[in-house]
Amino acid sequence: MHITDFFASYTQAFNQQNVDDLAEHYNVPAIVMEGQDKQVFTDRAQIRQYVSDAIQNYQQQGIKSVELEVQHVMKLANDFIFCKIIWHFYDSHGEIKLECPISYTMQMHNNDVTHIVAIVKDKDKKIS
């Protein structure tokens, strides 16, 4: 799987609110860092709960779909990639409501790509 295929699949799973498919995009273990907060997920159940909670949070905010903007991709080693992404969150009218820049460290193994570390900056910045 190419990195663009990974993010297309991730976006599709989010837009379909498919918790299981979204959780499969995470490596085990995985780390999500938001400011000073760090979460380490050591099994699929923890990842699935995190993803489920995130989807519920966005639903409560009226978010219906996401798109992403790839800012930067850099190969770190044969099987590691760094990606800087900006997620755009839209309401049911197609208006952008939130932006969220995230830097990912991705691992590639055979044909699989998963993210092992996500560093979230300016989580859910509201767009006026």
C-alpha cells in the first residue's frame, strides 16, 4: 500500500464512521501526543475505544466528513515515513468547521502501512 492509498483508506473509514477500519490503520503499540498529553495504546481494544470516542466527539460537534491536505512526506528509513497532514472537518452543509494539523510517523511492512506516532498540533482549531 502506498502512503496516498493509506490516507485515502483512512479518510474513507472516517467518513463512513467505521471504527474497526479506522482502528486497523494504527500500529500496535501506537502513541498519540496532544500538547503535554500522551496516550500509549498497547492493544487493539484501546485503539478501537480511542477511535470510537473521537468519532462520537466529532458527531457531537456536527462533523460529517473529513478531507486531508498532505503538507510533507519524508522517508526516514526503508520502512519508516514521516508525514505532515492537515485534516479539514466539514459539517453536513459542506462548510469547513475545524482544522487539525497532525504529524505522523508511519511504518511500512510488506504491503501494510500503519501509523505508530501521531503528534497533534492545535487540535480541532475552529474555523470562523
